[in-house]
Amino acid sequence: MKNLAENIWVLPFELKALGANIGRNVTVIRLESGGLIVHSTAPFEAEHVEQIRSLGEVRWITDPMVDHDTFSRQGQEAFSEASFLAPEGFPSDGGLKTQPLLPVPVGWGQEVEVVKLEGAQGFNEHVFFHVPSRTLIVCDLLMHFPEVNSLWERALLRVGLGPRRAPGTSRRLKLAVKDMKRFQESMQQVMDWPFERVVVGHGEPLCDNAYERSKAAWVAAGWVKG
């Protein structure tokens, strides 16, 4: 687990797709109250649960995108005392109990803000902004692979992301955007946040000139104005 900023930790996991490790990042946010938000679930082992619990009381866990349910059951079992927040349309097979992401819980105060990316109904991604540390937290809105281990991974990432991968945008998300105007309006809300770093769902956190580099990737995708 890496302490990325004050009250922000990132715990990376391996996640294979067609033989390539695209990774899966779990972000832990500690609020001033001491309560924790666990952003994204993963195949938690006992040591991971212990690491997270050592930071405070886990009060909320979330998978803030429709098809990020791969490890949701493991997450809910690992932190059964926490409320599980998920977007509209999130899979609930097998009795997975979820609560809406919006409006955000009162317990978050002014520390964490959330924007739903409208216009891409099949994704329903919700973007988080931790105000005190100026950290943006996303799922598939941005990916960052500054280093690639093999030619096979490089080829797969080019198919999935195009020529931009450090950072880049998902082709799947591009195809999912059916109402560009509404999506661009949501993206303007994201751009209004003064973020200084980005924790991506897949790849390495973006810490160097994060705002401008993210903007460049989104301009190239046609989601924000240059």
C-alpha cells in the first residue's frame, strides 16, 4: 500500500485481460472523522484487509462503475460492516446489497465530491474528487501505462487505448458515449476541480502535471475543449 497524499492510499492488484496485466487499483480515503472510504474492490486477502483496517474504520466501500463488479462480492464480504455504494444499473445478482452513490453520504461532508458521467449509460461511471488532497479518482475515464513489459501487452493496449496510453482513454468508453453533449457537460464539471493527481482504475497513478496531461488525453478523445 502506497501513501499517495495526505489521507489517500493506493493498493494495487494484478488483473489479467487476454494475458496482459492491466492492474486494478484500490484507493482508500480517510476522512477527518477517521472513517474510511474504500474506492473499488479487489480479491482481498486477510493481509490486505488488515492493512486497510489499520488506517481507520471502514464505513463505505464502492465500485463506482456498472461493470466493475468483478470483485464486489469479495469486497462486501471483507468489509461486511460497511455500506456498499454503487451506480444505477449495477449488477445485484446473488443478493449483493447496494445503496446509491448520489447524493453522497452526509458523513463525507465537504471532503469528497462525486460527478456522474452522463451520456454513457452502459458505464455509469462516477468520478471522485478528494478535496483536501486535490486527488481525482477514476475507473475507466483515464488509464496510465508509462511502462509496458512485453510486445503483446503493448499491442493489446494499443487496441484498447489507441496510441495514447500514458495517459490514455478507453476505446470501450468512447464507444459507450451515446449523448456527447451530456457527457461533455459532465466532463466540464470534472475539469472544474483543481486536481493535482489522478488515481486511475488501471495502471499507475498520474502525479506529474496530472491536470494538463489528463486534459490533453480528453481533448484528443473529443470530450473537453482544448
